Amino acid sequence: MESIVLTINGKKISCQEGTSVFEAAAKNGIHIPSLCYHPDLKPYGACRLCLVEDEKTGRLFASCVTPAARDMVIQTDTPRVLDHRRNIIRLMMAEHPESCIVCNKGNRCQLRRIAADLGVGENDLYPMPNYRSFEQLNPFIVRDLSKCILCGKCIRADHELVCTGAIDYNLRGFRSRPATAHETPLEHSNCTFCGTCVSICPTGALSPKNAWYAGTPERQASSICGFCGIGCALDIGISGNKIVEINPADLEETVNRATLCVRGHFAHDFLNSPDRLTAPMVKSTGENEEPAFNEASWDEAVEHVISRLSDIKRTYGPQSIAFIGSTKCSIEENYLFQKIGRAIFQSENIINMASQNSGAQLMALDQKTGGSCRVNRLSDLEKAPAIVVLGPDPDHAAPVLGYHIKRAAKKGATLIVIDPLPNDLSLFAGQWIRPELSKNPNFSLTSLINGIAAELVARNGHATEFIENHTLDGNAYTEGLNAQDPEAIAGLAAVTREDLKTAASLLEGKKTAFVVGHTAGQSISEAGFNALFNLSLLTGSQGGKGTGIYLMTEAGNGMGAFDMGVSPDRLPGRHAISDESGRIPLEKAWKTKISPDPGLSMLRLIEAAENGTLKAVYIMGENPLRKLPQPRRVKNALKKLDFMVVQDILCNQTVKLADVILPGAAFTEKAGAFTNMEGRIQNFAPIVSPPGQALPDWEILALLASKMGYPEKYTTIEQVKQEIRRLVPMHADLGSHRQGWLKNNGLESGFRFNFSPVDIPGPEPAPPDPNFPYTGIIRGLRYHLGCGTRTSRSERIQSFQLRGQIEISPEDSQRLDLSEADRLRLTSPFGQIERGFRINTDMTVGQIFIPLAYNQNDAMNLVDLCESPTSGAPGWMVCRVKIEKNETSGEMP
Amino acid sequence: MEPKAIDWDQLHVIIDKHRYQKWGLIPLLQEVQEVFGYIPPASIEPIARAMKMFPTCIQGVITFYAGFSLKPKGRYVIRVCRGTACHVKGGRSILRMMKKELELEEGETSPDYQFTLETVACLGACFLAPTMMVNKNYYGKLTPPKVISILNQYRKPKPTESSSPAKEADDGR
Ligand code: SF4
Ligand code: SF4
Ligand code: SF4
Ligand code: FES
Ligand code: FES
């Protein structure tokens, strides 16, 4: 591209060909007012406020839609230009209702600011307010379209950034307004309440609904969203010591740019919940009395913890204590936590509750790629020629990832979605493969992936050159594929052979990004993951930018918690615990011995509590009672413990069982860093203070370590960071700057990727139990994260219309003779729950969808607490159920 | 009387005819409008899916053009011209009279789906002002008696009469 020189306001400016005059000016610090321009949106030219004057011709034009041309001489603020701008604002104001003082948009209103800048005060035009629908029944967004200036930003953000298509212009001329399909209220449209349009709207036409606080933030600060593994950068509005408003941060190079999702935008009101823990508490142990919690000082509480844990260790040995860390706590906190567990208490039992699904996959990928694929940027994903999505619907689980995938598909990437449930990406997909789990209860994702691979080889569509130059055992693998019976494979995959052939034809010759979700843990076993890695080699996708395997992590710091070794079989830096090369340097640094044996898995941990070999548990920021299957069993197990410490921010079911409660701080109240699913390490700083006596979790851990007489004193977070940088080279970038990246290992020259042998699951003919005729698929909706401990403390999320209704096909609903108000009882071999229902015409017959996180996450009653022996991944997201109408509820006369 | 139930098979034939056509949306909508007399709102979603577009975009196109309607219209759509030339020649009283005769306001459809009354900005036949259209037929140099007689041609035949109004309309010109 050529560069162009032009003059703006007497200043010589050079820019690339194709740059608009507006952007050329902005890059050189010349500000032109605008209402419809946004750097991430296509130029639109609707507001005309960015008018500038061409000195040579005297022409006025909108600078945002005019490309800079050679030798232009532009003036941005001549009296003529200013006059026109003022007139435009006067006209807008004449149509505007006079409600600035009570407008929710407050100081974020750009119309008001520009009017003030231009000196447009009292309006001398005849006011012609254009009254329009006012809508505020949903708990998130207030729409007052009489304040709309038709800049089209909301629509363009909705179409170009989040790709939902919930709104578009309706009608034309004076009557034109952004509208949903059939002009329904937002809650009856496909709007996801991501709030992206609210943040981008320059006026009060769209504003957040703050039932819990009305007013204008006094100050702004940036932070990182603490919910999912995307780690969106936030701009937080604070009033006093309270978080009152959230918008996407206006910073360079953020993962989310101008977008957010409903959780990030609206669910952070949990931070102000009355259920926040504010003081350390110790359960009284007096005889014959009901146990009660008494407030204690930090010294008392921590000393009590130390004396009880030390006693237990002395009496029953170190393996009688377990440490459950948290994907919601920072990198530094997780590092300290496992260090206390391993180095001070010598326990092997260090775990975080996602270890067995996303953790296993993360570690397998690291090992197979020699640590060369730790950083997978979402922005690169938009350049991938093809994308295969497996597992949950990213548009729900990690919405910003969903936006990236949809944008890629809109730009022309081939998209294949593999999902038994209706999926918001399918509108964009070239192919939607829907395994019918109800038809084959022995559904095998491994077979599905192998099936696609086999068809790819059969049509000679694999990347032969890549395989030759960069892999080992390619021939053995393709021969293994050829030896399979394609029909049998399709049967195991619960799809047709045609499906597999179509997928192969779509992937032929394309380097592909495989996006794998955490609840794919339901069926992606070690064998499944190996098959997927093989397919990524077969398509030549490893080692490329934006291609290869993208693993989703569920919680904000899922990646960071693993990388810090909060896992029964991994040490900080992803070293297998049995591997001396990782263990010995840590032993030296910590001046201790580390056991080479892996600790207890989650299931074994519960069993150990049940049979009394486990005596004490220290839980930091986790709620196993809500998260694990079979909550009653888990509760009884934990009740058997001699001692339980829970360090958390919200009072929850698990906290109530504790002997000592330590109130920690939320991410807005402390310093630390999270690693997101891309491998991006992001720092956050305290922007408000913790409630009451609550302390940042790392300070609590530092206090504990120091009171145990541990020689290292951690008085600043920087000391912890320094230790991590020194001992965990992949985290060398963990500093004080806003963001850094995990370090990839450089590959030795001649490195070759390994194919794993083709693994064909033997058909296990376990006929489905006729007593449980339906297949229930349990997974999350975008309104909650994970089991919903935090999101369910958001008033706005709680008052939204969804109450955990199951979704069912019209045919099944007819067969069961359901009518609208019916409550249903779902029974699986493991438990029972009660739910309302919604008919979804996109559901397959025999299959129902059960949303996670509602009603104290009672859906976990339906699945077994188990460990599938071959993969070590819990198989807890698909269940067989029977459905009955609950005649007893409702108390009809 | 209810408008005709939507013939989904016919709708899908129309959709399939245009779905892979370049710039196929407008011709598709035109055909639906032509065949059904309106664009049934329930057809927006299937059209959107086939065209791989957002339903809101389809709706935006439909509501932008005056030629598309989301509401079922009468068998005869009467468009009275409210352009300048017709106004000067008394177009306003023609409209007033039409409203009274049909007992309809602008944009309304009679309960028996016989008539829809609309106005337009100019029919492009100013030399014949005041003008109106009934479906595709133009009528000019209107006077009150002429309006009555035109309307009578399109009114539903009384049970005793047997001749078709459309035929009469052709004869009447
Ligand atoms: S609602 Fe806001 S963003 Fe949307 S067009 Fe109106 S003023 Fe612009
Ligand atoms: S909240 Fe999000 S999905 Fe809903 S209209 Fe706005 S941008 Fe679209
Ligand atoms: S929940 Fe995830 S996608 Fe949503 S705002 Fe937070 S980090 Fe972003
Ligand atoms: S910013 Fe250029 S027209 Fe609105
Ligand atoms: S003004 Fe009526 S036809 Fe032109």
C-alpha cells in the first residue's frame, strides 16, 4: 500500500492509502467530533458531525467516510464547519426529549458532551420530540428510542462485532428506529443481553438498568472480568467503594475490544452482595451446644487453622490433608496455595476442580507439541481458513470466543459445528453435525473424529507434505484409518456416513482451528483428544497461526491455576510430578522433598473423606457442594472430616460446613494476574477495598506461611511474582505491566509431531435402560458461569425470565401430553429434580437440554460422581432420564 | 373472515427458487408478496435461515419498501394519490370521500378483506389529476360520481348478482 501526504489544519500528515481523513487526523492527535464513527465498525456516515472543509475546493464532507487523498488541504474547525456542526446538534436536540438530568447515561452521553463543546445550550428550534417506545421490562437494558439519533452503532455492533442480529432498522424516514424481529421486547428476541450496544450507544437511547444503584460513577478504573476463560478487559465505574457500572475497556490490544457478554456486563453485581464474607469466623466446639460461628481476629483464626492442621498432620500423616485451589483466584495465590500444601504440609493432595476435564487436555496438548503451542490468540482465529467447534456452544460458555468464530465465518472461514444441541453458531456453519445421542447411548466422539479423518484420507485430502516433513508415523496412522469399517464408525458416532464425508470435503486442503470446550469433557477422553490431535496433523494445522487446537478454560484463571501446579499430578510450569527434571529444581528452591506420586483425584478425595482416611481439607475459592455431582453424598463426606477451612468471598453451601471461615477478596479488591485461554497473562489492581475485615487471598496465605515459621516472608505481591518468574520460566512475563504472554518453548530443529495409533472403541453393547428413555444433556447458559455460585448472587441475573426450564422437542412434549404450566419431574438412575420446560423446535426427539446452575445447581443430582477409568475424565454431563408430570406440586384444589 | 392460511409448501418453493440466486432477497420477497398478497411475518424466520441472514435484516428490508407489507391486504388495494398536482385538483376530498364510502382509515383493511385503503405521494400520472389506483389499474380525472361508480365495480357482488367485478371493471373503462 502506498503512503499519501496531505495537510490537515496546516500540519503535513502522511498515512496509508485507504485511510479515511478522520482516521488520519485521529492518528495525528487532531480530534474531530463524531457520533457514528467507531474504530471497530465499518464507516457509516450517518451523523455528519465529522464534517471538515477542503480548503482548495471549499467543499464540506464527512471525514469518516472520505478516504484521504494526495495533497488534500483540510481544515477541521473553520467557522463554517463549526456552524454546520452546531446546526446538526440543534436539529438533533430539537427532536430529543428534555430529560438529560434524569438520564441513566449520565456522563457517558456523547451527544450532551458534544453539544456542550460546541456551545449549543438553550435550543431555539421548535421542539419536536419524537416519542417512541420505552422499554424496561428486562432487568438489563433500558431502551428509550425517543433519544435515538439513528447513528446505527448499536445495529452495527450487533451485526459486525457480536454477530447476533437481534436488531436492525425498521421502517424508514422519520419513523425509522432500531427494532427486534416482529418488534418484540428484547427479552422475547434473540438478544443475548451482551450489552455491547449499550456501551457503544452515544446517547441515552440505550442504557444499563441499575435497579440496585442509580447514579453516575464518580471514577473509572480498569480491570479484568473474573468470570470465564476469556478475561475481558473492563472499564469499571465506581461510586464510593461500590462497583456500579461496567463497560468494555477502551484500551489497545484487549481480547474483547468493544464487546462483552451478559455476565461481564451485568452479573458483577455479586461483588456488592449482602452475602459477602466480612470477618474471619471460627466454629465453636463446645459440648452439647449447637455449633455456632464466632467472629475472630485474623491472628486467632489463622493460628487456629495452623494448630488444627498441624495436629492432624502429626497424628494421621500429611496425606490426610487435601488442598482444593481455585480457578477464580490469581496466579500468585494459586502458586502460594500449592506451595503451602506441598512444601509446608508435604501433602500430595493438591487439586482444582477443573483438573480432570480442561486440565487433562491442556497438559496433553502441551506434551504433544513440546510446549510450542501455549499461546493461541483469538485474533488469529479470525484468519483461520476453517474452524471446527466441538463441545459446548461458545456463544454461551465463552461468548467473546463465539463472537470471534462468527466473525471468522462471516469473513469466509469454513465452519463445522459438532453439537447434539441447538447451537447459536449453526446459522454461520457450513455444516452442523448433530450426533443423535438418543439413538446411540454409546456415542463416541473418538469415532466421530476418526470417521472424519478416515474420509479425509479416503478422498486423499490430507496434507501429505506436512505429514512427510513434520510428523512421525504418518503412514502407520493412515493405514490404521483405512482399516476401519466406515459404516460402523458412523454408527458409533451417531451420525450418518454422509455427514462424515461432507465434513471431510469441507476440510480438505484447509489448515483448521479446532475449538474444544471444557464440557466436551462429557465425552472427550484421552483417546478422543488423541484422535483430535491426529486430525489436526492430518490437516496440517499444527504450528500455524490461528490454526491447531484452541482449548477453552471454564473460569477466569483456569489456565493459571494449572500452570501453578494446582493439580494432583502436575507441578508449577506444567511438569509431570513424576518427572525429576521439573521436581528437583523446585525441591532445591523450596528446600524440601516433593513426593513423586500423584495426589487424589476429586472422586478419590470424596471417597477418602467417606472412609475416614482424609481428615482435613483446605478449600480456597471453590464450592464443591454446588459444583460436584451428587451434592448430598459430597456433603456427607465433607461432614465426616475432622477439620475444614474455607477461604472464600461469598457465603455458600460449602462455607456453612467449615470449621474456620476466612474472608478473601474479589479480583476488584486485590492485586494479581489471571491467564486466559489464549495464554495471555493479565494483571489487575485493587480498585476498591475488600468489605469489612476481608483480606486479599495472597495476604491470608502469606500470613499463614509466616505464622508457620516459613522463612520466606511475602509482604508484597511483587515478591510472589518474582519467585514465580524465577522458578517457572514459562511465566517470565508475569510482571507489573498490563499484560504479557506465556512463553512458548522453541522447538528444536527437526522436531516432529507424533501421531497416536488409531484407537477404535470396541462397541460395548449396553442396551439403553427402557426405564430412562430420554437422553438429558446438561450444560450452561450464558447467564451463569459454571455452577453459578457468583452469578446467582446477581440480582439482575436472578430476576431474568429464565428459571432453569428444560428444553424439549415439540414431538416429545406432545407424547408426554405437556401443557404450559406443567412442572416436570426428571429422574435419572442417580437422582431426581423438578423443572419447568420450554418447547424448542430445534431439539431432536428423545433428547432434552437441562441447564446448569439453576436451583442451587440441582442438575448435578442427575449424574454420578464417577471417574471413567480409561481417560481419567469425569463423565458427568450426559444422563439418561425419565420424565413425568409432577401432579403433586402446585397444590391444585 | 380470516385471511387465507399460509401455504407453507408454496412458500418453500418460492424460497428454494431464490435462495442461491445472487441478490435473491428482493425478488424472493416480491414473489411472496405477489403470491400471498402480503409477506406473512411467520415467513421471516424461514427466509432468513435459507438466505443465511439475520431475521431482523429481512424485516428491515420488508418495512423499508412500501411495496412490501407484513399485514394481509384486501383483494383490492386502493391507492389514492396525495401528490401536489392531485392535491391542487381536489385529491383531499377524493380521499375523504373514499374513507367515508369504505369506512376505512388510511392503511386499514376491511374486515372481509375486500379493500385496503392507502395513499401514495405521486402516481406519476399528474396530467390525469386527481388520480388513484386499484391494484394495477389507473383511474384519473376523478369526480365524486366517478369514484362511486368505480367502487361499485369492485364491491362484492350481492348474492343475487352473478357477474365478476373484475370483468365489469375491464368493461367499465
Ligand atoms: S439506539 Fe443509540 S446506538 Fe442505536 S442508533 Fe440509536 S443512538 Fe445510535
Ligand atoms: S445486547 Fe447484544 S445481542 Fe442484544 S441487541 Fe445489544 S448487541 Fe445485540
Ligand atoms: S464472562 Fe467471559 S466473555 Fe463474558 S465478559 Fe467475562 S470474560 Fe468476557
Ligand atoms: S462520524 Fe462521520 S458521519 Fe458520523
Ligand atoms: S400528484 Fe397525483 S399523480 Fe402526480
